[in-house]
Amino acid sequence: MNTVSDANTNLCSQKTITFRHNKKKIAIKILTIMNKFFISFLFLTNIVFAQLPDTDIFLCRINSKEGTYNFSKPENITNRKGYDNQPCFTPDGKKILFVSIFDSTQSDIYSYDIKSRQIKQVTKTPVSEYSPAYTPDNKFISVVRVDADSGQRFYKLPLNSIENPVLLKNTDSIGYAGWINDSMLTMFILGQAHTLQLLNINTSERRLIASDIGRCMKLSSDKSKMYFVLKSNEKEWFIYSLDCKDFSLSRITQTLPNNEDFAIMPDGTFFMGMESKLYRLDPLKGWIEIADFSSSLPGFYRISINENGTMLALVAFTGKKP
């Protein structure tokens, strides 16, 4: 939901809580609640209490032909001091949804109209919304929301009634999400080891898929596979695929060093960025550089591609990189 790829899960030291009459069950329950609160608190610390990174969203056009890619000069579409992040193209490719934080304490969702270059506020709430995306039926915008009790939950916002969010049950401690279809959702669940879990929307049942995962989840254009990053250790990170029918896992490739954000073209080509350069995955040769944006923008990390593969959104640090 934010720029933190791995939450600091070392909980604050706690004083022993004792009760007369040996009420251990009460003490254990209180500690459990405290643990849950502190995990959520620490996950958000980088955004809410620490100095926010200055990030902007850049947009460029893609011209591809027979495996050759040409890109227009990236244009800064947010261009302000502050946090603008998590771009998501609308299904028709005419707008980009993104997260913006103005006051260091609360985030909202905004939209950028590509043709008119106008920015409009989508949500205006006392709580924070992150990770905007469209539901498979295109009738809702889904978000991760930090509620007043500090809980992180998943909501659907009706396009014709944004102010009336619909809570999806059993999504507590969610950080990021990826839609498979109307009834299935993959979730990055916050914990000492961040896990990939599958949620059945109809039954609210969860299924554990993998542990120690990254924040990025992308569905293939044919909707048969969900891709994510598995962090085997501090140095070796791999892109895996989750089969959307039998839920089997397959290793695809190792990521670029210390990078976990990727995007997929409609033809299945993987893109990743490192510093100010963009790479594509060649099945035989590995990661191949296809663009150098160093003259236009500083190092970028999050990337997003529209559905027909003609536009690329990049998130870059325009201030000091944390």
C-alpha cells in the first residue's frame, strides 16, 4: 500500500503484564492485540511519521514492433514536492489513478486525465486510501484503507457512489492486492514474514500460497496466471507465477538486483527498472536494457503499463532517496 517493501517486524520491547489470580488468558489476549497494533504501526511509520520521500509520476508512450521498443521522453505529470505514487491506468487507458499525500498524515486517491492533463481528487476522507485499482467488472475502484482503528482493510468504492465504500470481509492486515477475477483476490498480508494469501470473495476464506513475498502482483493478459516476487533471501529474489486454476507455483526468473517492481506487456514480456534504465526479459538472454531515461528522470522503481501496451507510467524519486 505504500513505499515500504519490507516492514520492520521487530516489535517494540514490552513490559511484562501481570494480573492477580493468574489471569494468563487475559494477558495473552492483550499482548496479541498489542502485537497486531505495533506491526501495523511500524508498517506505516515510513509514511506517516518519518519524512515522506518526494516522488513523482512520469508518463511516456511506447511504440513496439517485432520485439523492438521505442519510448517517448518521460513527462512529469504530478510535478510537485511531496508523495505521488502507485499509478494505475483506467481500463480505457484515458486516465491514471494514483495516491497523493499533501499533509504527511493522510492520503487520498486522485486521477490524471491524459488528454486534458487535469488532476482531480477521487476520494476525500479522514482516513487514508492506497493501492487504487479497478475491479474485474470495472464497476468499482478497490483500495487498501487504513481505518480509524489503524486496521488495514480492503474496500470497493462504487464508481457511482465513491463515498459509500464496501468492505471485503477477512482482509485485515492487508498491504497490497491483485484481482484474479470477480471472486478471487491475491493479498499481500502483513506479518513477521509477509505472505501471499488467496481470498475467496464469496466465502471470505483465505488460503496461504507463499511466504516472504514482495509487494508487486500482476495478472497476465489472458488472466491465467498471477505473477509475484518471492524473496528467498536478502540477495536472491525471483518472479514466480501462480496458476489461477490449480494454484500451482512456477519460478520464472531472478529479478534485477534489489528490485521487486515489474510490469507485463500484453504479449507477456516482462519489464523491470534499475536506476534510470528499463529492461525487458529475454527468455534466453535474461534481462536486456531497452531504454535509458537518465537524462529525463532520476532512478525509478514502480512501473505500470496500460492494457494495450502503448503507455508506461514510472514512479521516480525527485528528492532524496530514502
